[in-house]
Amino acid sequence: MPYANVKYCIRLLPKIINWPGVYELFAICYDVPEKEFWKARITEYYSARQYLLSELERVVKTENTIFFSQSTDSHLWKMAGADKLNPYSDTLPLVQLGKMLGQYPFDLGRRPYGEIFSLLAQTKVQNEVEQDYRKLQLS
């Protein structure tokens, strides 16, 4: 599934309050036509739903683990207005990758989630190593 779809589905989950919302999630994730969705047996629905929820939960946990960082400058970052960036949290990583790779960020959003996640994780580790190296040089 493309990176943008995964991020959209994660944001969509808490907002699902009715069956049309459930269908929208299934349409995005499973690319199932509406007629097939409504004709599916309840056992098929629940097994697909359980798989979908567990995978999206796994994605969120993995992202939180990989991208968590406790910086000594985090208080300065927050004072500078980091909270203003929260509405753009899904696309900002794509903007950064786009700058590095010379590609349009929304084109990157159509790439498979695994590819983008891998590039983001590698970039984060590289940035941390470079930052630590600069600190060592200044010591």
C-alpha cells in the first residue's frame, strides 16, 4: 500500500463511526468494490478487520519506536513552535526526502510504505550520527 494511504488510514481510524466509514477504510486498504464489501460474509469482514487493525497498530508502534528521539534541545524546539508542524506530520517527512532525492514529495507518497519508511529510518540514523560526530569535533 502506498505511504500516503497508510498514513491516511491511520488518521481515519479514530473517526470511523459508521459502516460507510468502515467501507472507506476497506476500499483504501483492500481496494474492494462497494458491492463486494456489502456482499461479504461477516466472518470474512471480521478476519479482514482484525488483520487490518493489527497491521496498522504495528505500523504505529514501529514508527514510534524507530522515530522516537529524546534530544537535549527538545525544549528549544518546542519553544520555537514545533507544535505548529503537527498538522503536517504526514507530509513533512516526504518534503525532507524530496529535497534529498530531488523528487516531488507527493510522488514519493505514492511509493510503497515500506520503501519510504526504510528511507526515513536510514535518514534519521544518519542525521543522529552526523550530529553526534559534530559534537565530538567540538569537544
